Amino acid sequence: MNAQTLPDPETLAVLVTNVTNTMCGISFEADRDYRAPTAEAYWRLATLAIPGARSLVVTLCSSQAGCQALGSALFSCPPETLDQSMLDDSLCELLNMAAGQIKGALGLDQALGLPKIAQEPELSTRVERALREGVMLRSPENHGLLIWVSEAGL
């Protein structure tokens, strides 16, 4: 991948798996057959800016079941013990680490912004674009993550 090309779906799957496999034993592959977005797929959405000469925004969406599986693995606790802040924290932590992987793969010497959980009306705008332009990743356990890397301002 050259410095001008954003990561393709398979590369995104590898970069996210670099994080999730190490942190919680979950791997992902690009889901090329993903065609029917539902509200379930974007129960929670987090964004992180990478400002600089080549400003990017990384968006990560997950279903409630996906957030619970990731949070449970990250916090080493049963899913039913997770509260909303723990679910948000786990998605933001995963986003932060995945964005670092993406930044490194693109060779960007730029600081990462802070991840944040999107709220309405920002949520609906980002969800619409992420569903159209993002990449669905699936684990063998059928946990889905929708990731979208975009040029800031586009």
C-alpha cells in the first residue's frame, strides 16, 4: 500500500485483527457479502480524528452483541456485568488501537486524536456514510465491526 491509498478491506481486517487478536483473542475477515445494513450493525459508533498534513477520520461501529463480546474479552468479565461506560470504553480503546495500526500502515507521522462516541445528529450523518462506504468485518463467531477510514472533510 502506498502512502496515498487508504487501506483496502483485507488490509483493514488484518490491522484490526492485529489489535483484537492480541487483546481479546478475536480475529476478523472482510465480509465482502455484506449488503443489508440494519440498525443492529451500528448500535454504537465511535470516531477518532488523525489531524495533520493528511487528515483522516476513523469510524468504528458495532452491534450491541459485538460490543458486549469485545468488552467482555477486554475486561475479562461476563457480558452481563458490563455497564454502558464499559461498553463505550472498550469500543473507544479498540478504535484507538486500530487507528494507530492504520496510521502506521500509511506511514503517517501524526498524532491520534481522542476517540469519542458519536451522538445525534452527528451519529446519523456518520452512520449513513459509514454504511455506504465502510467495510464490514466479521469474526468466526459472527461478531461484526463496521470500520470506515475517510479523508477528513470529505
